[in-house]
Amino acid sequence: MSPRVDGRRGLVLLVVVAVAVAGSAAVTGAFATFQQPTGDEVLDEVEQRYESADSITSTATVTVENESASTTATVELAADDENRTRMVVERNGETVRAGSNGTVAWYVGPNRSAAWPVDSLESQAGEQWTGADGEYGETDERLSPDGTPLNASNASATLVGTPTVDDTSTYEVELTHPEREGSTTLWVTQDDYRVVRAVATDGTNRTVVAVESTVFDVSIHDSTFDPPTDRVALTTVDRYDSFDAAQSETELSLPRHDATFSEAMVTVRQGETIVGQRYVDDGANVTVLSTTADERLDRLTENATERTVDGQTVHVATAEDRAIAVWRNDGVTTAVVVEGSTDRAVEIADELYSDS
């Protein structure tokens, strides 16, 4: 979740929650069109209503379902005009909290807690490093199905009815986009233009946001947006466009792949270091990860087989269309992630281990 929000913060927050619960890029695209409606009068009024508020609090129930599964979460949101936000999500007996006080963005979950300077996240807007554990690896941009950015100006908004929802007169507005399958429908109160319900479909998932309450211009204590300092240590993230620059900024001895260097990211979290290097080798991406936190890469070795490389035990596994080779030496865990076969991953692991 981006730590910065614009004047539509209340609506955007509800949208982000639905998308996060759904885990669907297609739903992300459908909701994204709502941020820039095509001139429909109702949506203009909604925008003005949320923009004019000094602060907003809201609670909602989010349900995501398809033919085989369904999940429901309760969500509490708070935001103010100083770019501060807080979100609490409860699902399946677990609670996740995330927010930003304008300087630090933070996250506290059952298995992980972290905080980042807002400036470091803004410098990487639109990109994130992902991998088998969803934290590091290839750069993944939010794209349309054919790999090109969505053009929000192509979105259309249509007033399709004026139904009554929970004894409240509403406008029902349908949002569609020519580059997306499915649609998003909003129900907006006629008296004060609050969003009380949203439904998004993408051809597979159906996401329903039922807004139980929304309060504008409420007093919110400053501490609401601060990270729980007793549980969260600040994370720093720095990016480098050369191997030497990355190596100079970490005490880890980084392996160097004999290929075209693309970029590196050095992350320090709770005293632990994670370095991700990305290379282009014969047109294919190769990611090399090094970390002092071995548990960070535990998922990479699930269901792995063992191979021996230069006398070193290497764990080899596959994940979707990628192959992964992982080994640990002198307190540092190293992983090679390639677009290709496990033999290719082992071949690069052999090169890196032999040169170390």
C-alpha cells in the first residue's frame, strides 16, 4: 500500500483493501478506473465529497469469492489530510495492521513486522521486487493483460439506477474499461455522496465491499498513524545501477555473475541484510540473492532436491516458470533464480560458488 494518498483517499483505501484481499491484478485494474472517472456527474460529486474532508474513518466487510472458494475480512480505515493513513484487517482469526504517519510506512502481521521511510518507497513508485516469498526478485509492474500500462482515460462510468440500499437512496454507477474483463459497480448515497457498496468482477473473482460506516471530519489522534515502535524496526532500501556501488554499501561479500548487470537492491531490516542483484544473461533474467537472514529464503527450499556443487550442498527447486538454487556458506544464504531449467540454475550456482 502506498503511504501517500490524494484527495480521494477514502475511496482509494477501500479499493486497495478489496484488491489486497482479492489478490487479483485484474481487480486492481477494474478498481483503478474509479480513481479517474470519465466526467460522470455522480462521480464528480463523490470526489468532491471525499476531497473536502479533513479526515475520514470507515469500516467495511470485504468478501472475495469464485466458483471454488470464498474469504471474508473486516476492515477499519482512517486517513487525514496530512497524508497519514491506518488500516486494520481481520481475516481468519488473524489481524494485520498497516499505515503511514507521513514519514514512516509500517506493517504488522502475524508472521512479519516492518517499517520503511516513506521517501524510499516513493523513489520506487510503480515497482516492487518480488520472488518466491513475495519480497525480492524480478520487478513486477501493474500492467494490462498484454503487458502495456492501462489508459485510464478509456474508462467509462454509467448511471444504471437509483436503488435503495439499507433504507438509503443511492445512485448505482457501473465502471468499465475496454482493456479489462469484468466491471466495477458502486452504490453512492444521494444525500451526501458516500460510497456504501462496491462490487468488482474480473471473470474469475467477485469482490464485494460492504461499507458499514463512514465518518467525515472526525478527530483522529496522532498516535493512530504511528508504527508500534516496540515491535517494528525501520527498514532501509537502496538501489544501485552497478555491482561495485552495491558491493561498497554492504559488508556482505557479493557473488558476481558473468553477465550484463542490470541493478541491485540492498535492504536492511531489523539488523538483517538482503541484497538482490539482477542480470540479463542471453536475454533471460537472472536474480542473485544474498542474505544473513536464512529464514527469509526458507520457502525457496520447500520440496527442493539436493545437488552437490564443488563439494557444497545446493537445494534446487522450481516455482512456476523459474528454477531456484539455494546454498548457505559462512552465515550467508545465497540463491540463484533463473528463467529456465534447474540445470541452468545449478550451472550458475557452480560459477558463483567457485568464484567466491
